[in-house]
Amino acid sequence: MKPLKFFKKRCGITLIELMVVLILGSLAIFSVSSIVIESYKEWKRSKDVVSLQVDLDLASHMIKSILEEADDVSVDETGNHIIASNHSYWIQEFYPDPANPNILIWKNSKTGETQQVITTLKSISFTEENNLVTVTLEVQKGTKIMSNSFSVFMRN
């Protein structure tokens, strides 16, 4: 007897099997790509926060170290410009750049040298009262804002 054509052994895959494999593969690719995209966005957010923290730490440390060594400090009437000096050996200033207020400038008044400290400045203010200088500093990048405030007692 001959086997029926209908029950012949078939090789290969059917169209339905192919469609199921394509759908499952597409779901797997979509899932992996979603995870990769979200991971990238989170990395970018954390990178921005770290960058702001570094700027805030740098500006705070630089201002604090100069104020600790100064024997005379004067704050201008706007409250965002400070001049510190040490027995007239050095005179150093901190202020926002008039052309771009997002830049904090450090200036050595003896040599005329200026340098950008940070480029993410949102605001800075200095107050001096009874040998205590208080600095309030805010930095901003996009929608992220960080702030720091510290005081230095003038010992000299």
C-alpha cells in the first residue's frame, strides 16, 4: 500500500510557526531596546548631577580656601562680588562674568590674571558680618539645581 499524500513527512516550517517566531523575536528586541534606552537616560541624569556636584564643590572649595587665608574681605553693594586680600601680598576676587552671568570668575588683582571657575553658576551671594563671611552658591544645568551655603570666620 502507498501512503496518502496528506500524511507525507514534511520538511521546513509553516507560515504560522514563522509568524509566531517573528512576534516573539520582536517582543524580545523591543524589551531589550527599552531597557537600554532607559539605562542611557538614567546614566545621563546621574552624569548631570555629578557634573553639578563637581562644579559646586570646586567653587566652594576655591572660595573657602582663599577666604580662610585672607586678612581683609570686602563685599560690594550687589553682594555678588567679593575681594579678599592678605597683607597686600595678594588680592583675589570672585564675581559672575558681566557678559555671561553663568560663569564664575576668579581674578588675581595683583597680576591681572582671570580664570573661569565654573560655567554653571545660577547665583552667588556674599555677606560679611562681624568677621563672618557667608557664601551662598547655586549651580544649574538644565532643570537640575544644586545649592550650597557655608561660612568662614575671619581669623587673621
